[in-house]
Amino acid sequence: MTHKESQQNTNKDKKSMLSSMVLERIEQITPDSKWKFLCMNYFVWIAWALSVVFGAISFTVLLYVGTHARFELYEATHDTPLSFFAEVLPYLWIGTFIAMGSFAYFNMRHTKCGYKYPMWQLLVSSVLFSVLGGIVLHIFGTGHLIDTQLGKGMPIYKSLERTEAQMWQRPEKGRLLGVFSEMDDKDEMYIFIDADAKKWNIQTVELRPDDRALLSSGNTVRVLGITTDSNARQFHACGVFPWMFDDDVSVKEMKIGRRIFIERMYEHMEKGERIQEFEKEVFEQNSDTPFKRGLCAELSILKRMKF
């Protein structure tokens, strides 16, 4: 037998062994019932639908935070708008939205006809359904409800309201959050209860009448100023602004609040410049004459806002 004939026989033996192995495997396969495949297909579609729903919930909370973050006073708490939004962004919901979009794509891919469509179409369609669902939920205020209720019910959850409260309850930075309690014995100082249930004596000599009215209204307010004595809890107020988390405040209302805030700050800025000029004149005439400057003109925020 030649070498060529020997090789041919060897190949025939290999084919015969492979055929036997395939037949043996086929004989071991038992067909499944149709209902099993239907149940698997329905399960994949249900999983896809749930992932889209949770993606819509994530997106509606993102919409709520993006449109209702209290940007109007961002200079009071941060150096730049970017640093402000970096703190208020709900990273948990961003991660959830991305995860749900990926999960929706995975489930769609494993449906009966999912293999026929390219990856980008499946991914875009899954994300698009979540986005549209999130917009619909946002119209009905679902994002506000979810974020607020989770913040109240879960101490570890950092809602938008809780994030903003932590920004404003910073007396060492010249920011207080709380409510008016009463006037002091001399009827000069406002007794203020902050978010930590501590009492503060607030000096209002540099406040506008409408700021004093807002401060004494009994509503939760934000107070911007300077802590003059941390031990005695003495606070010099330069501006009072509504908290606005009790109601679903519109973007238009926040823009109005920003305009008022900028007006207040520029008033203090201009007043400080006028006082500085007047101070020079007084000391040029009599260097022994005491002169008291307005504290609000020394706010660090004015240096950031000055063009």
C-alpha cells in the first residue's frame, strides 16, 4: 500500500469517527416543548420592558435635578457653575440609567428576532424608549416625587434637597439655613433656628426691608452673610432668600431669584466702593476719627462676582 493510499484510509477513518460522534450526540438530544421557548422569549421581553422602565425612572430624576438645581445663588456656594453642577449631579441615577440602557440592549439582543438588527439600532431604540418615558414621567412631576421621597425615607440617599441643605448649612462659610424664632430682649436681633437646631443672633442692619420681612415670615430661608462670633453664634446678614423646596419651583422663578440675588450683591459692592472713597476723605481730614465699615462689603463672594 502506497503512502497516498494509507493517508486516504486514515482520512476515511477520521470522517467515520466524526460521523459516529455527531450521530451519537444527535441521538442524545431531546426536543423541548414549544411553551418552554415561548416562556423564555416572554421572560426576555419582560426583562427588557423592566429595564426600559427603570431607565425612564432614572432619566426623569436626572431631568428633575438638571432643571431644578438651585443655580441662582451658585456664586454663594461655589467658585464656578461647573463645580456647582458637579456637586449636585445625581451620579447614582446616571449610573443606573447607563446600566439599564445596557441591560435593555442585552435583553433585546436575545429576543426571537433581536439578532437581525445591528447593535446601534438596538442600543438607540432601548435608550430612546427610556428617554421618552422619562420625559412623560417628568411632565407629571414623578422625578420630584421620587427624589424627595427617597431623601426623606432613606438617610443614605442624597436627594437634591439634602445636597442643597448641606451647601447652605455652613455658618463658617457665611451661610445659614433655617427659620425665624423671635426677637431678642432689646428687639434688635433676630433669633434664628438653623438646620442643626442651633440658635443664632442675626444682625440685620444691612438688610433691605423686604429681606427682613422674608426673614421674619416663619418660612425656611437661606441667609447669606458673615459669622462675626461663632462661639456666641452672632451672624451679620447680607441677604435673605427663600428656600423654595416646599413647592415645585419653575425655572422662571429661579431666574427671578437670581436677578434679585445679583442686585443685592452689587448693591453691597457699590456701597463698599462708596464707603472706601468716603473713608479716604475722612481720614485725610482727621486721622483720629473712627470709621466703621459695612461688613457686607467684605463678602468673599463679591470678589468672585466683580467683573
